[in-house]
Amino acid sequence: MKTEKKQIDDLNIELTLKVEKEDYSEIERKKIAERRRTADFKGFRKGMVPESLIRRIYGEQILVEAVNQVISKGLEDFIEGEKLHILGEPMGSAKQPEIEWKDGNDFTFIFDIALYPEVVVSAGKEDAIPSYQITVSAKEKATMKENLKKYYEDKKEEKTDEEIEKEASERLKEEYKNEAEWRLSSDIRKYFVDKAGIKLPEDFLKRWLIASNEKVKPEDVEKEFPGFLADFRWQLVRGAFMKNYGFTVDQKDLEEAARAYVTYQYAMYGMGNVPEDIISNSAKQVLEDRSQIDRLVEQVEDRKVLAKLKEEVTLTSKRIGSEKFRELK
């Protein structure tokens, strides 16, 4: 089999595989022999079906299987030989010529191959990121106090003005602390994604997203693609920092993340103080689900990398009113 590599750019390769008869004939012969041994035709003893009949009925199917086997091996050998880190899977090119599935023919297949970009990124005190300290307006505090008064009246609980004042302050303080922390993490992600300046084979990725999921429509991909790119670029940056800092995700990390997840889920349903054995069993079930494990790995990596970056960069404290904070883009 002949291979022709065309480097389109740093991230895209066009690979042409030319399959000749001698490349697939032996595989084809063995497949026909195997089919003869197992074929069950009326009027013939098992294993005694004529080869000509097998070829007439199953010939094209066997030919396709044999050629595809050669192609799969050719792609695998090329990727390993070139030591490529490919994105997704090789995809048939729009330049692919029409195939005439006839025994003895030569076949040409053209594939598009996309590569992972090299990600080089570091963090230091020269990287300055705002850390917002949110101040609560008198209006918001008054609204919170009024809501708390109604809540306790409905429950027929007596609370002094001082107690309600304190609770309103604490609730708003915690709420905005969480919002500020979420904003800081978001800003760190965006800052380092921008700093890394990662280029991606976007056309290939769109095609691959559509081809790899039958339920996804092209118009959905177009709509969601900017968000997908942002998430994917952060994954690459996060992976680079995991490597830079020598971080790993071990079983203990996953178990702790699973326990935190199920505890949160129970709390969402108003179930606090859940017995230890129930938490443990629920966490164990989560860790038996491959998709759940993948999600937990991402969460752990996010937590480790973001915590480290908050130590490495310069966080510039900025006081901001709650209304102005919500207007931030």
C-alpha cells in the first residue's frame, strides 16, 4: 500500500492511501475460506459450499471487509510511525473519489487528519487578575430583611430586628462571596486561555462533532461551537498546567469528589445529615459509571489547577458594588 502525506498546515494533514490488489488479496482469500467453513446452504454439506457461490453471494461484502482491514492498519501504522497526537478520528475527505467495489481493482482513499496543538503556557506574579470584593447596597439589604421577616412570620417564629439584620448581612455576604469566587475562577480560565493563544482545526472539529453524534444537527453545532471551543481550549490549558505542576488524579481524589457530589445532591433535595453508609454506597455507585468518573476527573483537575493558579498569579483586589458586579461581562 502506498501512502501520500500532504501537510495542509500545522494542524491538518491530508493522507492518501492507495490500496492495490496484492495488499488485500490474502486477507480476502482467508475470509472466503472462513465463510466456506461456516456457510450453511441447502444442498451442500457444511464446509463444502463451492468458492464460486461464496464469491457470488458474499464477494462484495468480503472485499469491503478486506480493504477496510488494510485501510485501518494503514492509518494505524501511519499515526504511530509519525508519532501523531490526533484529534478525534481520521475522516473521509471531501476529495474522496467514487469507489467501484470490484475484485481485483485498486482503491484510493483520502483522509483528513487533525492534530492536537502544542500548548505552552506558564503562570507567575506578572499575571495580574482582578479579585472582586462585592459591597452590598442598602436596597438589597432592605429587600433581604423584608423577605426574612415574611419567612419567619409564615413559620410563626419570632425573630428580633437585630437577629434579622445579622442574618440578612450574613446571607448576602456568603452569596456574594460565592459569586466573587465563581467570577475569579472564570476570569482565570479566560486569562490563561487567551494567554496560551491556542489555534484549533475548527473546520475539522465541526465535521467531527456532526459525524460522531447522529443526534447532533449542523445548525446546533454552529450555535454551540463558540462555547465548545472555549471549553476545549480550557481543557488543553488545564492539561498543560496539570503536567507543568506534576499533578495527577488518584483514586482518593475521585472518592472524595464522589462523596462531595452525592452529599450535595442529597442537600438539594433537603436531605441533610444523611447517614455515612448511605453516602458511601451512593458514592460507590457514582464511581461505577464511566461518564460520571470522567466528569469527576475534570472537576478534580479544575480544582487543583485553579487553586494552584490563585497562588501563582497576582490577585488585584477590587471593591465593586453588587449592581456594577452584575453588569460585568
